[in-house]
Amino acid sequence: MTLKTPLNPHLAPVTVPDPEALAHVQRLCDLTDPYTSGPAEEELFAAAMAESHAWHRERSPFFRDLHAATVSDDPAAPYGAPLVHANFFKRHEVLSIPREDVHLHLTSSGTTGQKSQMFFDEWTIRSAQRMVARIFERNGWITPDQPVNYLLYSYEPARDLKLGTSFTDNYLCDFAPARQVEYALRNTGGGHEFDPFGCIAALRRFAEDDAPVRILGFPAFLWFTLERMRAMGLPPLQLPEGSLIILGGGWKGHTDQQIGKHELYARVTEQLGVPSERIRDTFGSVEHCIPYIECSHHNLHAPVWSRVFIRSTRTLEPLPYGEKGYLHLVSPYITSVPAQSVVMGDLASLLPGEECGCELDTPWFTIHGRAGVSRNKSCAVAAAELMKGMS
């Protein structure tokens, strides 16, 4: 008798708050192929966006006024989506659900700086988690029968810790059972401190084990670990076959020491023995939880559940392929907060799918950094402050 591998709980069905009012949103988010595209998917996405706007107009006075004031003046706006800057959520708490329906509350920043306060009903957060699971499933990264050792370049759990990055990295541990878990940012009781020697010790220990290793979190911490290993004269390690590295959070706050991702990947392969195709960067934010995960060619493709635009930094008009501007992300999945059309503080450029060369057809984008200089600090900024004097 052959035992069937159990379904990952994050792939389980989840239902929109109102199946009648959000029927197209449900159908869109139920699509199982993360990168399917075509006229039918485009028609479904447009219908889902219309339902999303209606949902938020009825429940959020802020969005109702914004929609009335902007969409009539801009009939060519993609999917009739008025723009909301991500920084808006650093100063305002705007919900489209009753407070008692809030299932999860996350923030975007660390110990300092303004924080985006984002609230999720059960549908919104579970739907976003299922999207991640769909992409992991497509890549063969859900391995319920293969325990792994985790090194998390993120915050060790602490009481009342609501950071989106910490939540995400711990959630990603659900796709393979844990043999051991080590954190790079250790909880000291009064905060968190980066522990490079603990990271090195964990990697050396894991290299002697037979279980694959999964490294998740901020790329800057991984780079500083590799640099410390080299400075100490330690020989390269060979992590077990099947090891996987999923990075996220960027280099914000330490751009003066940032290196290109391909240089980082080459050093990871050189010092840890993990091949390039098993190293993937990601992009995401607490304001827009759609997962953007690199393909095998290391480009960030838009999944079927979202659309990506680039906006002029001068006029906010949509820009054509290849031009640099503000990153504008659109998705109807969110029902808890009117964040279905968010302009990020990141500068990016968008390119057509065929220019990547991988098997995916959807457009992909490149992040060029943050726009301007701001006192606002993200999780990565707060984390980077912990690295001062440790590199």
C-alpha cells in the first residue's frame, strides 16, 4: 500500500468573506498555476478588481472618497485603481472590516522608525499564504517527508513581536519539517542582536549533518556571515544536497556595503556549496503580501494574482517597459484594508516575460533601490542597525 503525502495545510481551500460579492476574487485566488496568463485570466483579474473596489467603497469612507475623487479624473487608470502610497499606512489605520474580524496585526518596521500598521482578516492572510504555497509547490520546495535544518536571518521570536518579516520567515518553515532551527538575530530580552559567530557555528554543524539546510531572511546578514568566515580563514563548507536559500528584505540602511546579487550568489556557491538555481531572492511588503519570488534566471515575475506597473517619479503616469520609476502593485486579494493598489517607495523597471529566458511568460521587474531619502525605517533598516560594528 502506498501512503499518500498529506496536503500542506497552506494549500487548503479558503473562502472569501462574501462568496456572492467576491465571486471573481475567489476564482482568481483559487487559480493553482502561479504564472498562468492569457485573455481569460486577464478578464477574470479585471472582474475581481471591480469587486474589490466595490467591497472597499462600501466599507471604507477613506477609499470611497478617494475612488470618487480620482477615478473619474483618470478613466485610463489600470483596473480603475486609485493610487495609495505605502507610506500612507505608516500614519493611518484604515480598515474595511470591523475590528473584531481582525485575524492578524503586523507592522513593517523594527525597533525604530514609523511603522505601517496592517490588519488582516482570515481570508486575506490565508489567501496570501496559499499563494506562497502554490509557488513553493510549483518549484518542488514542499517536502513534508524531508526534515531540514533552518538558519533564519531574521528575528528570534519575542513577546509581542509583530514584524512582518519575522512572521514570513517562520511561516516558510512550514514547508519542510524542522530538525534544528537557529536565528541570526538573537532575542536578548531587551531587543535583538546579530550573532555572526552563532551563524557560523550553525553552518559548520549543519554541513556535517545529512539533512538539507534552508537559509531564510535578510541577504545582508548572509553576506556578513560569509565575510566573517573569510576573515577568519575558514575553509568553504559543503551544505547537503537539496539545501535551499530564500532571501528577502533587501539591503536598506546598508546600501554603502551592498553587493550585486549575482556576486552574492557566487560567494554562497563558493563558500557553502549551494548551486545558483537553489538561491532565490524575493520581494514583498506588509502593505502588499503577494509573493514575488525569483525564477531560475533570478528575475521577479508577477504571479497571476497581481499586476505590476511602473509610475513616473514626476507625474505618476504609467511608464513603458524598461523605464525606471515607482513600483506600483495591484491585486484584489485583500479585503481587510483598501490596499489593493499600492505605490511603493521602491524604484523599479518592468520588462516583458520573453526577455527573461526562463519558462515563465509573465512580466518581471528589477528593483533599483529606494526613492529619495526618508527618515522612515523598514525591518531591514532596523536589522541593519544591529550589524553596526559587527562586519
